[in-house]
Amino acid sequence: MGRQSAGSHLAGPQSGLSRREWIAGFGALAAGTLLRGEAERRVIDVHHHIVPPAFKAAHLEDLVRGGAGQPYVQAWTPQVSLEQMDAQGVATSILSLSTPGVWFGSVQDGRKMARIVNEYAAQLGRDHPGRFGLFAAIPVPDIDGTLKEIEYAFDVLKADGVGIMTSYDTIPTGDKSFWPVFEELNRRKAVVFMHRTAATCCLNLRQDPANQEFIVDDVRALNSFLAGGTLVKFPNMTLIHSHGDKVMAWVAKLNGAPINGPQRGPNPAWAPQGIQAQLRKVYVDSAGNNKFSMDELRALGMLSNRVMFGTDVPWGNVKNNLDALRERMGCSREEIEAVEYKTARQLFPKYNV
């Protein structure tokens, strides 16, 4: 007698299943196992930093002065990110550069550093397909160099967007002097990830936690996009204000539209549908967030459709941020799922797998 296959051995009278029923049941079991496997790795982290070795070597003093001198930041490697991602079910992290960015006042250096950072991140994406995206670094005050890097980042490296800082030298990034950059990003319908920094005039203030200099720069930057008219001028560009959750309600109130009352006065030219409606076009991430911030975002109507998961690695930690979101922010299951992956999948359909 020939040897029975696993299927013929299990199907039939002894199993109580016909061969057809057994095959159908096995298929369902396999599908269920696959779905569980996918669910284990579904989170999308839109706020995840890199510290490229060549960039660090060239600007170590600037990095330390700007807030990146911690030993755990300097010790970052791609493996640090992958180990945290794998342990916590993060499918994809979109990589970006944190403060102080690639602009240190020199056109030549800014262009060189942007290309080094972007090539490094893109190579990580090629080495680990599907695990890493890219918000390309650009030297914003160098308009010509920035436009060239935007072209290279999108057309060659296939970046998910660009990464900018909240200010350059002493100028908030929504300022009209930078509009040629945003005109091109608007034409490309690009995603723009804005990260906090401290203005060069005020780096010494950042050393005292009581001054909250990063938060002050956040407010200036977001207000320059909102009340400065940049958001309404370039409606096809999508802005993510990382860490911006802490200042969204503040900026709304600053401009006469508090979350706990009606807007004061008519709609300004830079917010034709209303100040809060204009502000709700901005996305934010959850890195370093708390329940108070989430409550404010819910009141603004943003929690379920404009907030995405972020960790701020290597300054932050994947597990700590996930635990905070799931256990301490007062979010419903639906809100947690929206933050962890659903909103990001809508903004970045390529990661809807």
C-alpha cells in the first residue's frame, strides 16, 4: 500500500470530515494564522529618527548643542530600531532627522549633509523592504539646493515626504521667504513632516527646562503656517506637526477659536472655513503625548482622523509610547486603532498591507 498523505490520513470517517470539508477547514485555519501574524505587525510609526554615522561625525558638536548629545542617541544603530519595532509589532517606521536638521548656515554643507542623510535612510529601506520609509531632509534656507533635493528625494529615492524643522536661524518655517519650497511641495501634493527645534538665537534658553523653548518654537512655527497664510496658500501640501499635539489647542485659542467656546469674530482670509477647520487640516503624532493632549485633540475633532502613532526613537521608546497610548490616554479601542495604523494607512496607502 502506498504511503498516505497528511490530507488523506485526516479526512474521512475517522476524522468525521470529508476531504472537501477538511481542505476548507485547513484553508480557514491558515488564513486565520496569517491574519494573526499580520495583526502582530501592523503599527505604523511616523516619528522615528536616525543618526547616520557620517552626519554624526561631521556635526557632532552641533548635534550635542542642539539637543542630541545623550549617550543613547549617539549609540543609535538601525538594529536598535528594528529590535524595538519587532518586539512591539511595528510594521513600518518612517525615518526622519531630528533637531537640528541639516542646515548649519553653509549652502555647500547643507546640500552635502541632506544627500548623505537621505541616501543613508533610503538604503535602510532597500535593505529592509517595507520596514522603513523616508521623510527626506532638506536645507530649507537654501532654496535652490532644497528644490534640487526635493526632486532627487521624490523622483529617485521615492521618499514618502520631506522633513523640516520648526525654524531656521530665527525665522519660523511658515514664513513667506520659504514659499518657493512650499510651492513645489504643493505641486507634488507632498507630505511635510515638521519637527521642533530651537531658534539659533535661543539655544541657550533650551538648556533650562522651565523655558520650554521647543514648545515656544512649536507655537511660532504652527502659527506661521496658520495665521501666516501658508496652509491656505498651499492646500495640496499635507503638514504633519510632530509633537504638535501639545500646541494645537493653544494656537486655536491664540487666534480666537478656543476649543471650549465659539470663535471670536469672522473668519479671517487665511481660514475661510473657520480657524479650527483650517487647523484640522494639520496632522500630528502621539510621541510624548498625554491624556490631556488627547482630550484636546478629541475636542478639536482630530483624534480619530488626524493623529498618528509616533515614538521619537531614539529619544523615545516604542514600548513606552505604545503602553501610554493603550493604557493611560483615555482612548477608546477605535481611537487607538486609528492612531496606531488606520490614519497613517490613509495618508500612506503603500503601507496598507
